Amino acid sequence: MKNRMDFWKQQRLSDGAMGTYFAKKYPDCREISEWANLHAPEKICSIHQEYINAGANLIRTNTFAAHQKGMGITKEEQKAVVEAAVRIAKEAVKASGKEVLIAGDIGPITEMSEETSVERKEDYIVLCDVFLDAELPVILMETFGDTKEPLEVAEYIKQRNQETLVFVDFCVNMNGNSSRGISAQRLFEEVGRSTYVDGVGLNCGVGSGHMIPLLDEVQFPEGKISIVMPNAGYPEQIKNRMVFLDNAEYFTDNMKRIAEKGVSLIGACCGSTPVYIEKLAGKLSTKERKQNILVAAEVPGETGEKAEASGQTGSYEKPLFMQKLERGEKVIAVELDPPYDGNVDKVLSCAKELKKRQIDIITMADSPMGRSRADSVLTSLRLNKETGMMMMPHLCCRDKNMIAMRSVLLGIHMNGLRNLLIVTGDPVPGDTRATTTGVFDYNSIQLMNFVKQLNEEQFAQDPLYYGGALNYGIGFVERQAERMQKKMEAGASYFLTQPIFSDEDIKRVERLKDLTGAKILCGIMPLVSYRNAYFIKHEMTGIRVPDEIMARYREDMSREAGEETGTAIAAELMKKMDSFADGYYFMLPFNRVSIMERLEGYR
């Protein structure tokens, strides 16, 4: 370890991109570069040699995407691809006659992969075992969005060989957040506490220009090798290909500024070529190259205004809804659907009526069932402005990418809304999937973690409060409880359930309450007619309407009789759940808020 750490007493330069450069250099090759380890090893060796000749002190094996599901290969085939990559890299270094370290490269398995966490770890271990058997001095995991899997793999590596250096690079966007909504600073802090990781940094995600201000906002963990490898820039789509424009001079000027911050290992990611590394090597052939590796980037604002804003000492008043919930008082939430058109009059009239009924909060659905309605947040703002009612817009992950989601959250906070229901969202209906796509950059837990981070870092003096949906009828109760716990760890303060109708489902929800200790608002849907009940029973997944409930409705009953029956059933269900429910979440068919007047005697 001592000799290997001596290598890092000087600032070092890595290679640049393999995948994008391979595609640029060999445009007729339709396969990803990892296949060339077996089919055209001379091409990969040539690229390694170009980077070494350009001045790289460290090269990465051509294994970033060498995963079983990603390449559609077996474990044995994966091992052959990785072994070939190691052999090629060693041949390139040997031929150069230079002191160049080889890092075994591991990219993330996509979050959309069908593999389980156990299968993903086994996939990573195949690469690690090859690298360890080949006695590579460094194993680099790069472009990850959180710390869970990298830290697990790092522990495995160190258990096999303490001498192997383990580096982890994270990919963040221009706002400094990963695909999981975690800030670069938090990622660094989590890795900084690990004894299994020797180096940490940022790669991919942003170009060199945006990397500079990101580094001004983070502090590298003390005692870790610091790494920065931004993209060459941002690609443009030209004739169905993503093409990076040549900006080597601009890139190297920016990287020189980054080097002056004392970063241990600098290099380049997507879009870069050996020309970038050669120009960068020329810029670094001065005193900056001998700076100490452990100089951390300064974090402005540790004292003064920014430190005060980032603390937890700010004074704010919790929303009354949250105050009542925490005091153990039963709360009442009523869901309204925004209009299909731009006419807000009807839903505004409903909100005014609910205000008379002493409702604690109105929840505003976000295009339920994937059918477009007026925006839930904007409609909530309008209703809040005109009625003064406390609003809880639903925020689903289906329609907005990470950029739009952050913008919405900032706008929500700026406009004074403080309550949210965060849900993954119903999928896009099948009949529109040819023209409409779901986004799902986040699921509900990932988005909650992102909001939690915003609360800690930007909204600390006046945070957002949010709950999650509870689909109590899906899977085993224990599995659902585990998911609830994850949401609670991600900052969820309460849960709103699907409508509950059966004794069996009441017992399931009570069991979930016992297992988690969560605050639960039990879903109540007063069915207003036989047709309404029949539709919910047969069309709404996850909602069970027992036959005995159906038997209380008749096809020829009047509207008055239907509402009376629905009200009576709702009251019976509320009585059964009274001992454990923290409140009730009313979903009123067709926005019939008059039903709440009927229920006042039961609440």
C-alpha cells in the first residue's frame, strides 16, 4: 500500500473516454466497445496506447458496461470479456515502457434493470474477482448515483485484498444532484465515513465549465484521493447519433483551474479523446502537478449567512395539519380532482364548501389514471389563494424529469405551499403510449429522498412536509411495511391509503400501523350508486369492494338513496378503524362535497 500511495504524492492524469471515442474512431462498428475486447482487441489496445502516449498516468480497462444483462451474456461470457480487457490494458502498458497504473473499471447497472440487488452485486463481483486475480492496483467504480452498491462492493474488494485501492466516482447534474436526488456533498460525506474506499470524486454528468462551480460547493473527504473527470461537453444529436463537438482548448483551460484546487487525479469522460488528454498534460506540466493530493476544495459559507441558512435553528411554524397530526388529533383530508379543462369554477366552489365543513386539508390529484387534467400544483395555488384552505397537491413521478421536478419543488416552496403527497403515479394509459411517454426519472422513494435533501440544505428554515401513498393490498404485509419504512426514512411524515371497504383490509392496515408506527390516514370513498360501486369493484386495481357492500346498492336507487347508503357504509368503516386511524382521507366520487355534510355527525 505504501508504494502505491507514493504514486499519488503527485497529481496524476487519467485517460479519457473509451466508449464514445471508440464509436468515433470506428464508426462502422455497431457494437459497444466492450465486445471489441473479444472481437477486435487490437482496436482497444490502440486506444489505450494513444492515451498513454498523450500523457495518461492511469488507464481504465474497457469494462464500463461489461454486465450480464446489459450485454446479454452469461457469467462465463462476462468473465471472458473482462479478462480480455485486463490482458489488453496490460499489453498496452508493457509496450509503452512507462509507469502507468491500470484501474479495473466498473460502471453502474442501470436502475431500470430487472436484476435484484443480490444479482447486481454478484454481477459486480465477477468483475472484481477478475481484477483482483490480475492484481490490478486500482478498482474504479464510476458514474454511480448513490453509495449503497459501491460501498458493498468496496467492502468485498478490501476483504479479498487490503492493498487494492478502491475509487468511487459519482455522476451529478448541473445542480449537484445525482439521478437518485442525492447531493454531491452528501455522497462525499457517506463515502468519507467508509474505511473501504480510498478515493472519491465526480465524473460524467456535466462538462468542465459546470464542474468548476460544483467543486466550489463541495468538500472532498479528508484522507481520500480526490478525482474529477467531467465530460468533454454536451452532445448534440446529428443523424440519430449523439455527437460531442470538439472543444479541447476550452476543456483544458477549465481543467487547469480544477487542477489548481489540488485534485489528486484529473481526467475526462464522455466525448473526450487522446487530444484532450495530450493538451491537458501540457497544461499540467508545471508546478500544479506536484501539489499534495489531500488538499480539499474549500466550502464557502461554512460561517456567516450560508452556514446559518443550512442549519436547523431557523424559526418557522409547522402547518396546522402537521401540528394536529403530531398532537394525536384526528385529521380530515379530502381529495378533489382538478378540471379536465381550464374552468376552475366548479372545483373552486367545492373548496369553498369544504372550508365550511372544517376540513383540515384538501389534496389535489395529479392527473389520476394518466389522463391529463389541470396541473395539481397550480390548481392548489389558485384554491389556496381564493379560499385560504390548506392544500396538499399530489406530485407524481410520471410526467416530469429531474430538471422539471426540481423546478416544481422550488416553485412550490417559493409560493408558500408546504404540504405534498409524493407518489410514483399511474402509468400512461395503453391507448396513448404510442404518442405519450412516462418519464419516471424517480420513483416515490427517490423523490422523497430528494425533497428530504432540499429540506436539509435549502429549506431548512421552512421545510416541506410530505406523505406517501399506501397501497395496503399489494403483496405481503411485511413487504409493504418494509417499503413504508423506506419512505419514512426518506422523510415521509404520514400515509394516505387506498379506499378501504373490507374487514380483511382493515386488519391489514392496522397490522401495518403496528409494524411501522406510521401516521396513517385511512381512505374512505362513499360510493354513491350501484354503478359507481360496480365500477370501483371491477375497474380499480388494488381496491376490494366485498359482495356484501355491493348487495346494499340497487340499480334503480335514487341519487339521494345512493348517497345515503354510501354515507352509512363510510360511517361504519370509520367506526371500525377509529382505534388506530390517525385521520381519514376522503375520496369523493365526482367531487360531491355535499357528502361531507352528511358525515359531519359521524366525525
